[in-house]
Amino acid sequence: MLVPTIFVLLLVGLLLGFPVAFFFASFGLFLGLLFWGPQTVHILVQSYFNTMGSWLLVAIPLFVFMASILERSGVAEVLFTSLHKLFGRARGGLGIVVVLMCVMLGACTGVIGATLLTAALIGLPNLLKQGYDKDLSCGIVAAGGCLGTIVPPSIMLVVMGQVVGLSVGKLFMGALFPGLLLASLYILYIVLKGVLQPKSVGYSAPVESESREPITLRFVLSAAGGIIPPAFLIVAVLGSIYGGLATATEAAAVGALFAVLLSVAYKRFGIRMLRDACSDTAFTTSMTLMIIAGVTVFTTVFVGIGGQEVAQTFLLSVGIGKWGLFSLMCLVIFILGMFMDWPPIVLLTFPIFLPVIGELGINQLWFVIAVAVLLQTSYMTPPFGFALFMLRGVAPEGVGMENVYRGIIPFLLLIAVAVVVLAVFPQIVTWLPDTMIR
């Protein structure tokens, strides 16, 4: 009864609104003092320093800084305009543009907040102006904005690599095709909506900003001008990792430098911009690391008092087969995502689930990426979905919370479809990491 009681108390504490990092740390300290006595303090301090001393975690502030600079550089507006020239004429084209913009911004930044906020401020008003259905518009922006959690480079994958002990470079490569798969499913859904329900994508609405210039080679090259700089940044970061030229941390430094150069090229760089970017980086990084540290305190005690073995024994004794057990794990992660952000979910479940999937013969890299895809739902599920409230906070007048809730339902189902596709075709995850230069 100890393990269920611990998880019930955790859930109650989170529902009461206690800050995640401090609640996990204090609860872990309480359990440690209860079972181990005063020596708990020494054990937890040692565990804390072992975790925070990882060189890999240096990538987090670098990627966050890169995202902060790009958010202020004007690259998103230029990228949106260029993509709109190329795809805006198609039925459902503006929705496709928003998804593609989110993919490229996610691949440039690795931070969901920057991608989601940009999509909400740029994409949502334009979708509504073109006559898109409110529910569909909210769903496109919320789901597209959350692609930053799976499209590499991703802060979530950096933390997962630290927890699991896998190469972050391999995780980045393993997540590339699943991220593109999910974006493709979103685009396919938008296209089908345009075919089956033309009015939902504003097909009959006039588009003032839509260019009627003939599509020539000169037109394509002109439109591609706003796509090439962020594309080069993506290639510089991911290409250096794939080619074995740099670690994830080194590639993050390259990306941060290129982001600064890009802001200079767009004439947006300044002392105030740099100060604000550094401030955002310090805030986001400290928040992320505090959550990692707090949950590490709890998991250290939980494992030490035997909770991990109890949970693993229970899972292996359920008797529902390999894929039944995987489905149960996905359900647990999905439910936790309604109440927690991804860092505590990863740090809580991985120590329990990873030994079990090893017993079941499931590829560890594949499992981590499948969970990363699924964890996007943690931003889009009530009552605590971060994307839902951020979107509602910046939405134009007339867009209510009910539009946001209804809009994300089809995209949550598409995430589930993506996980099933990855289970049927695991090579989507494993092929690219297996070809990496070591």
C-alpha cells in the first residue's frame, strides 16, 4: 500500500497547486527523513550535485538563448510570409503554412513556448481573418505550436538523454522522422477538412494578402529567401550532430551564435534585445533545472525505499502482454500529463518503466521517442494544459475556451495515431540513428 499512497499524495499535492519543484523536493525529503533519518540530507545533496554536474545540461541554456534571440529577430514573420507565398493559394493552405512554420521554428529553437506564442500571435489572427473555423484554427495553432517538444533540437530530448543515459544526438536523429510524421498527419487532416468541409478552411473567403503573381522560378526563389536562413540554422545544428562533428552541447553553442548573427542580418539586434534574451534564458533555465533537481530528490528516495521494485513487479505481473503493457504505460503518461508538465513525468516514470521495457524486449531508444511524441498531449489536455491557456490568453476577441477545447480533440487523436504508426513501423525511429557517424 506504500507506493499507491505515495502517488495519491503526490496527485493531491499537485491538484492543490503547490509548485512542482519545491513540492517534489520537500515530499522527497519528508519520506527520506521518515525512512532513513538524518543521513537523508547527505544522500540527497550528493544526488543533487551528481545530477546538476552533468555537462549535457549546459545545452539547455544555450538552446533557450537561441530560442529567445530568434523570437525577437523577426525570422518568424519573414518565414510566415515566405511560406504563405508558396502554399497560401492551396485549399487549406494557410493552415498548412502555420504547421510548416511551427516545424521550422521548433527545429530552430527547441523550446515550445517560443514556437507556440509565435504561432498564436502570427498564425491565429490570419487564420480567423481568412475565415477558418474557430475550433480548427485553435487546434492548428495549439498542436503546431507543441511540435517544438518533438522536432529536434528539443529541450525535452536533452533531459531525456540525461535521465536515460542515451546519446542526445541519437535521440535528436530518432525524433526527426516522427516529428515530420506528426506534422504530416496534421497537414493531411487540414487538407481533408478543406476537401470535405471547404467553409471550415475559409475556402470561399477573400485573402487580401494572397499574391496572385504567376508561379515562376523567380517567384519561388524570391519566396525561398525567407526560408533559407532558418533552414541553414537547422542544418548547422542537426547536421553537425549527425555527421559526428559536434555533441549536442557544442551544436547548441553553434546554433546560439548563428541566431545572434541572424538577428544582426535582420537588423533587430541590440543591447536591450540581448538583455531581454539573457533574462528569459536565466528564468527558463532555472525553472527547468529546479524541477529536475526537485524531482531527482523525490525519485532518489522513492528508489531507495524500494518503491521502484514494487512498481516494476506490479507491471510485470499484470499479464496483458508486451503491447498491452506499453498501452498501459501510455495511458499512465497521458493521465499524468493532465496534471503535470513533462519534466516530472519523465523523471517519475522512466526509472520505473525503462527496466520493464528492457524485460519486454522493447528498444529503449524507440520507447523514449514514442513517449516524447505522446508527451505533447501534456500541453494540450485540461485542466492544466499549458498550450490551452497560453493560446486563450493571446487569442483575438470572440475566441473562447470552448473553441480551444473542441479544437484540440482531433489533434490529440492524431498523436495517438502517430504512436500506433511508430509501433507498427519502428524503423521510423531507429533507422537514422543507426546511420549516424560516431
